[in-house]
Amino acid sequence: MSKPEDELGKLEQRGLLRRLRQISNPHLPTVEFEGRKLINFSSNDYLGLAQHPALIEAATKALRDYGTGSTASRLVCGSLDLFHQLEEKIAKLKKAEAALTFANGYSTAMGSIPAIVGKSDTIILDKLAHACLIDAAKLSGATLRIFPHNDLNKLKKLLISSKGRTLIITESVFSMDGDLCPLKEIVSLKKDYGALLFLDEAHGVGILGDTGQGLAEEFNLQGQIDFQMGTLGKALGSAGGYLATSQAWHDLLINKARSLIYSTAPPPSQVAASLAALTLLGSPEGQKLRERLQENISAFESRIPNLKSHPPIIPRVLGENSAALAASASLLKEGFLVPAIRYPTVPRGTARLRITLSAAHSPENIHHLKEALASL
């Protein structure tokens, strides 16, 4: 019988061993690591809201009013009014009949996808979809069909041969590449073949669209997407996940989504911070933060024509694990926290630096990072 030490050794030999990096004082754009202050280009806090006074105040008030925990599942001890306020706000913003919140994005996928499809159904999934979507698809028991990344021709062929209830799953902004799905075309195909569409907007919310509601809003397609998944823990600076959908699907998920039914609800302070973040996002200050983020993105690299908003995820694909690790270590010495991303997070042979920009970064931060990258 092999020992865990044997597996760890093999991972290290292949450049795939991961360790937790202890940090402190995470106040974007900086973070402290081993006594050094680094410029943080690894955070998904795209608008810099995690330390915003409005979110802190809302969370603090909820701690005083509700205590530190929700104490049980929402179906066991009752569903706090804060959860309903948050879900009503999300549904309104997403132009959906209803919304349901979960502890985080991963549990949103793991609870909802197996509740939507089962053994007699088909899931058609983009090859580069996030691990939570892949794991949830496998858990559902549905026939799983994979199409090459953003390959509409292959998607169409799979739709023609699919059986049972068919669920297309993709992301609006792909978390490791920063590119977009061809949403208009996918919506058209799902209509043509009577499929359902599950869109993960985790990295689109707060950034894309006229009010920051994601790629579906950017293209005015919110009412044509069956399931809009998102997270409150990235651009919105809090924590939690959600699914916006029809009232009927919402009601069915309450009865079938195991990660909702059998989990203690998130703490009320988390929900209150999320509510504050959504309110802030729709305010003039929120608009200014999104504009500042887009200015930083433009300062870092050229923008795509005919697209109003751009994702803040910028990969630098280096290929080998050793090259990505060495580049990340070199940047660390220069005072920048930029992670090396390797298999299985990305396909073999595509190890990379994953740079994420924030509204909290200054023009000087971006200029110095570009200089450091140029000297690698």
C-alpha cells in the first residue's frame, strides 16, 4: 500500500506540489508575506470591496443583531429574513423570477446541477469549465458530453444527439483564461434544440454589463438564460453563491439541492455584507470603481473592439510547470504576488501566470508589474 509521502514526492517531482502560503493584512493592493509587503495581483476582489467600510459596517451590524451563526439549515430552524432580502435583490438584478443562495459557489453548483438533471438526461459541458461544474456534472449521473472550448460546431452536434433533459453548462468569463463564451450563439442553439442553459457568471458579476451583472446583461440576454449562477465572494467582496432562475425551479431546488438542505446556512454577517455589496455596485461609487477597473485593464493590455467591458483576468501561458513556478518566484522577489497555475487547474502543458487586476491597483502598481514581466 502506497503512503501519502510517496504521492507527495511524485507531485513534487512533477512540479505539481501545492502548499498553503500564510499571508496577513490583506488590504488591496497589498498583502504581507513573510514580513514583506507585496503588491497583490492574485486576488479575485476585482473592485476592492472586501475591505470597504459599507460592507464591514453591514456585517458588524448583523453580528450584533443576529449573532455569529445561523445555527442550522434554513429548512430546519427557519430561514432568516436577511436571506430572503438578498435573494429578492439578486432575482431583481438578474431579471429572474427567483434566486436561491448557497454557502459558496462550489456548493451552488454541487447542489443545483444534480437537482436539475439525472441519469436519463444529458449534460453538455465546455472543456474548460470550472472544477465545481465538472464535479457537479459527474455527481448528477447524467450522460456527460464535452465540447472543445467555445466550439459551437461540436456543441451543435452534441445537441442533435442528446437524450432526455439537456443542460448546456458554460462560464461567461473563464477563470484561468479570462476569455468569454460566445453567449449569443449558445443561447440561439439552446433555443433551437430545446435545451436548458446553465451560465456561471462567477467572474463576470461586478465587471461586465451596464450595471455589473455580467455577460448576460452585457448582451441583454438575462431573460433567455434558464440558470444564472454567480458568486458573492469575488468582485462583490463577501462570500456565498447563488442561482437565479424561474420560481418553479427555485421551489424544486429547495426540495432537491442537497448542499442547501443538509448544510448549516451561512452566517448572517456574510449575507448582510453581500446585500451591502450589491447596493454599492448599483451606486455612483460602484460605477466609478468599475470604470477604474476598466482603466487599469486598458493600461495593462489592449482591449477587444466592440466590447464595452473587459475581464480583469490576464494569463501569461508559459507551458512547463517549472517555467511557471520560476516566473512566479522571480516576481515574488521583485515584490509581486502572482500565482503559478498548473495542472489540473489548467490542461497539461499550459502552466501559466494568472494575473488579476483590481480597481484598487494604482497606475504605478501596473506599470511596475509590466516592467517586471518584461524582464523575466
